[in-house]
Amino acid sequence: MTLPGLSAFYGGLVKRKNQLSVFMQCLVCACVASVMWFSFGYSLCFADAPNAVVGGLGNAFMKGITVDTLVGTLPEALWALYQMTFAVITPALMIGAFVERMKFNASIIYMALWSIAVYYPACHLIWGGGALAAAGVVDFAGGIVVHVTAGVGALVACHVLGPRKNNTMVPGNILMTLLGTGMLWVGWFGFNGGSAAAAGTEAAFANLCTHLSASIAALVWMFLDYLETGKTSAIGTCTGAIAGLAAITPAAGSVGPLGGIIIGTLSAIICRFFSTTVKEKVGYDDSLDVFGVHGVGGFVGTLALAFFGAPMFGGFSTVPMMEQFGIQLAAATGVALYTAVASFVCLKITGVITGGIRVAEEVESGPEGLDGYSHGEAAYTLEEGELPRSTVPALA
């Protein structure tokens, strides 16, 4: 649900001549990430290792995984498949930052290298029994592992690429974005509720808090848009919902419903500020606000859970607030800094392999866009404003 949802969410926001390229990037990224996960990704994330940074290769090509092996009470094959969904969606999130100007082959190579250099180590450090897990970091479903890493990787990519030649927002299909938002919202229940690894109270509370966070964030973002412009933007409302989903991800297992409401509210205010004011003042072209929504949202939720996971807010944390806050801050900052450096290196390697990561200016500004340049096809066969003719002779 999340992969087609992400494709539709991003695809609806770009120009019509680039929509097919967005869907293709999401699809092929998922295919490549899945094969990598089977080959060595799962092993590097979750296999036993003599170090606390990355796993070993003991489970490469799913070696040692049989019908009898379990992770807790779950079949290990099911656990590996479930974790693969995180490994697929995380690099795909970055696509929104470099749409409409990055070569198709460069985007796939970058996301593959990035998975090895960033996602697998981060996953092992926090979820695979690595050093950060031992330090007491709480990241229930991916605030750091997924959203902070993807957001920072996206920010570095749009910095290296530079801005689009025409970065005016021309959404190709806002209804597609609305549909994608709904699909992502439903898919998020699988990520957050599923991270409880059992159908019980923890999963129920995680999904309740997830829904409340997304709901209030959508409303707050919409209200802020109305205060600024006098209009209730559909795109803004959808973006707010995604910000709320990103922010609650690390905290869904720690907070109660009140905490979910508070984190959703904070995420809408802070993520909107970064996606508008900060982006405009700094001048980076994060096309679809991947950093502002996912990177910042993940950071907000990662820090906020230290406070709103406390019993006084209906949460379930037993660690003192400031102690947990220090652990969360150090982990999120450290992973973000490492991600920035590793992402830059991956982009430079990608550029060497592909002879540059950006399409030519005439491709970017041309009428066929990246759809025609990369795939020789178009998402739509009708010209802008042209109405379809009926195939029934009497109606033609």
C-alpha cells in the first residue's frame, strides 16, 4: 500500500511530463531494494556480527532461514519480508527531493549505494542489536532509521543537484496526491502497528496514536494555510497528514493518544516552517519537501517521545525525561551527520558511474520531460486541454 501510495503522492505533485518517471523510479527502486535485501541486506541489518555497527553475512541469500526458524514468535521468513518493506520505502522517500532533474539510472544507482552505506548500518545500529540499541535509543518504527536518514539523504541530493531550471509548483494531478495520501495513511498502520510484532494492546495503541497524529497534523497545517492565504490547500492538508505520520513513527510505541495529538500538532507547525520559511531563506530546491516533512518530522518525533512518552501524558516510558532526551538527541544527530557525509560520497560515486547525475537542460525544459527522455513514453496521450473523443461514431 505504501509504495503505490508514495508513487501517487509524489506523481501528482510533479509536472505531467515527469509523472511517469516518478512512478518508474519508485517501482524500480522497490525491485532493486528487494533483490538487495534478499542477497545481503537482511543479513547486514540483522545477522549476528562481532561489531556493533553492521551485521555479518551469515544470513546472506537467506542462508539459515528455514520453515522452523523464528524471531520471537514470528517465522523468520515473515520477519525478513516485513523488514524488507522498510528497506524498500526508505530510499524511495528520497525521490521527492530530486524529481524532474535527476537521471533515471543515476537515481537508481544512488538509492542502491545509499542503502548499503546508510540504511543498513542505521538499521543494524538501532533495530539489529547494535550500539545505539544498547545505548537505549527508542525508535519504534523508524523515526531515525527511516525518516531522518531519508530526509538528510534527500537534502544532500538536492544540494548536489542544484535547483530545477523552473521550480514553479505545477502539480499534474492533485487528486492523485489526495489518493496517494490515503494509501500512505492506511499503509502506515502496517508499519507502526506491525512494529509491535503481535496483534495486541501495543499494536492497537500504536495505530490509534498514528491516526490521531496524522489527523491533527492535517488540520493544523490546513488551518495555518488558511491564516496565511485565506485558502484551505488540499496539497497542504495532505502534506500535514504525512508530517504527522512521519513524526509519530518513532513514538507510536511509547506515547498514548494525548501524546499522539501533541506530536502531530508540533510536527505540522515545525515541518511547515521548514518546508516554507527555512527552504525559501536557505534557497535549496527540495522539490517535494522530503527533508522538511520526513527529515524534520522524524527528528521532532524522535525527541518528543522523551517527554510525551511519560506516564503523566498517558505514555509508557519508564526512563526519566531528560535522560531519554539526551539519548535521543545524540542518536538522531549522530545518524544525521553520518548520513550527510555518506550520501555525499554516494552521489559523487554515482556521478562518476553515470557521467553526471543530472539530465541536460534541454531535457528538463523540453516538452517531453523525463518521461520521454528516460522511458520513451508518456503518462498521458492527450495534449493539455484536449478532450478525449468517443469511439462510438454517433458520439464522436
